[in-house]
Amino acid sequence: MARLPRSLSIALWAIAAIWVVAILAHVFDAPREIVYITFFFGLFTAVAEWLSVGRTHH
């Protein structure tokens, strides 16, 4: 089986983590702000990882 490209792997992990937080927030009746904060934090972290990986593998 072929390995996924690094950028796709990062994107899939980021989206999966955001979905897990959203589902848990829904199950535990947490406020929406938790999901929004997690989304922006996850987006920032994924972009930072993507940029750092892109610079080290060129």
C-alpha cells in the first residue's frame, strides 16, 4: 500500500481531531465556543506543521 503524502496526512489528522472534539462537545453539551477555539487552534497547528515539514524536506 502506498503511503499518503505528508500534507494529506496532516490534513486528515487535523480534520479527524476537530470532528472528535465536535462530537464530544455535542455529547457533553459543551458550548460551541470550545469547538470554535479547537478549530482555530487545530487549523493554526496544522498549517504550522505543514510549513515546517515543507521546509525540512526540500
